[in-house]
Amino acid sequence: MLKGFILKFSLGLKKCLYFFYSNNAPKNGTYKSFQPIVFRGEGQIIFGNNVTFGVLNSPHLHSSYGYIEARPKNSLIIFGNNINVNNGFSVVSEYKITIKDDVLIGYNCSISDSNFHNLAIDRRDETDPEPKEVIIGNNVFIGNNVTILKGVIIGENSVIATGAIVTKSFPANVVIGGCPAKVIRNLI
């Protein structure tokens, strides 16, 4: 009983501390969090119903936090309904990222819609001139330590294997994995 109180107290204290690092609040909807979440940027962050961050019985609960940044004013991050996100998640948008309904996301996952720097040699100190939308389809399962890069669309019911680096889009109902990710098998 004392351990439970100490756990809740320490996580609550940590959430309060990380709250002060935030400069952006969700514009629409609510979420539940077992781990601190830092909200940054000037854009919009929208939540559907039943969105949960952090897992008590999972690695990195005490050593990490969630990071959600809709960087410029015109950027948008949309979380659909019934989304469960494990510890150490980050999503950063300079354009638009949509995570649709019934998605599971493992720990240490990262999603971004931009390179964040211009790739031209003489313009690296400028932002990416061409961010591209990312869409995670309904009922997608994203494993641990996955990175999803700009312009990627993941079809519904697909599974992304642990450690994958996803640089291109994939259809519905497939298992993908590797670096860079490729189709491993079909689900139906």
C-alpha cells in the first residue's frame, strides 16, 4: 500500500515538473497519462476519446516522458479514439500527423513529418521546406523503438515490427520491419 502511494506521488510530482516545460496545451479533447507529457509548439493538438499515454508495468516509466510538439502555427497533430501509447513516445509535426483509431504504440517510438532542417548544403540552418503528412491507419500496432518519418502512410490493421525505421508508405494488412522497413508478410 505504501509502495503504491509512493509511486503515485512520485509520478504526480514528475508530471507537475514537466507541465512547466510545456508551452502548448491540447486544443481539443482529453487524454489520460501515467507518464509526464510535454506539449510544445504553436500548432493544434487534438485528442479523440480514450487516448492513454504511459504504461506502469513497462520499461522507461520513470526515466522518460512523452513529447508532443505541433511546431509552427499551421501544424496539426490528431489522435483518434482508443489509442494506447507506451513510455518514451515522441511526435513532432511541422505540417500534419494523424494517428487514427484503435492504435497501439510501443515504447520509445518517434513520429515526425519533417526533416526539420533543409537538406541543401548551404541552407542547413533553415527548416525543412517540404514537410509531408504522416497517417497511421486504424487498428495499427507499432512495436517498440520504431521511427516513422515524413510522408509515410500506414494502412489499417498493419503491424510495424520492433526497431523498424519506416521511410515509405505501406498498404493495409501487412507486417513490416527492418531498416529501412519492408513487407515481411501479409496478414490476410
